[in-house]
Amino acid sequence: MTGANIPISLAEQNVPADARLPTTYGEFRIRVFHENSTGFDHVALTIGNMTGPDPVLVRVHSECLTGDSFSSTRCDCGPQLDAALQQIVKLGWGCLIYLRQEGRGIGLHAKIQAYNLQDKGADTLDANLMLGHPVDARDYRIAVKILEAIDINRVCLITNNPDKANQLTKLGVDVVEMMPIVVGVGKENRGYLETKIERMGHKIEEKDLDRN
């Protein structure tokens, strides 16, 4: 891989932050990776051995406090997180990387400001731009560093987002295939998902929105 020189200290190099994590989905191994430049701790949850002839099933999931923790129906983040963990457990090996990049990288405060603009009629992209933020400010170099640290080279990426796959590929990750994950569709987030399809190129079929 050719991940850029982003400062990241791996917790294992000093005092290990590595433990067994039993969950309602199954038992994972949890490892914490500290990013010096932001002060954030990112997480890798793994099951099984990360080496093998087949690509590793990987979800790179960006933090969404409102969806992941509070079960907000404005987005599909919480259901995506649940479904990805279930898929990894069902397969018996894989990795979920949890990045502390709230609100597509603009932070929680700005994300809630964007929600207010969305309530007044802006879509998710225009709301970010109206606040002076990029449409998507996430930086996947940190994900590449984590993949390198846990010896993952070839991945089957759980995502609907071609840009995520393209960015990881440009950083040297061998993204063998994308696995779509369309879950959690409802009346509160239909417009949000339609914007993803129409303006961000996400691989979601209109029929999937109608079926959920």
C-alpha cells in the first residue's frame, strides 16, 4: 500500500489497547489506533485471521453519533453499522474500521447545523456547502494505515459509495469488489438517500428504496 505520511501512533507499540470484545453480534477483537494529528482514537474490530486467498470483508465506517448511538432515522448509518457487523460474523472473518470522522468529516457541531438547513429545504450536499464545508471532508489515509497495521491487503468493501472505493484504491488498497448494503430506508431518510444516488453516485437502486 502507498498510504500517505499521516502521523499515527499504534497503541500496540506502547501500552497495548487490544482486547476481546464480546457483542450481541458475536465475539470480536478490538484494537485502538491513535492519530497524532487529530488526537482521535480509531477502532478496528476483527474476526478471524486477516490473511488468506480470498479478499477480506471490510467495512470502513465513519462515526455517526446520531445514527449509531441515538438510532436517528435521518440517515442509514446505524442500520449499515449493524448490517456490516452481522455480515462479518456470518462469514466468520473480516474487519470493521470505525473512523472518528463525524458528519463526513465536518464534525458533530457542523453536522447539526447542516441538519437545521436541511429542515429548511437544503439537501445534504448543499447544506454542507452553505456552511463553508466540503461535500465530503473524510480522509481515508488513516484507514489505509490501520489496514496496513493489521496486514489486510485485498478487500471486499462493504459500501454503496464508489468514491470510498476509489480513494482507497488510489492509496494502494486492492479493492477487489464492492458489496452493496442498502438497509434502514424510511420516510425520514429517503431524500437523503436520493441525494446520495443522484449527486454522489452511490450504487443504490430506486427499487431498493421502494422495497424497504
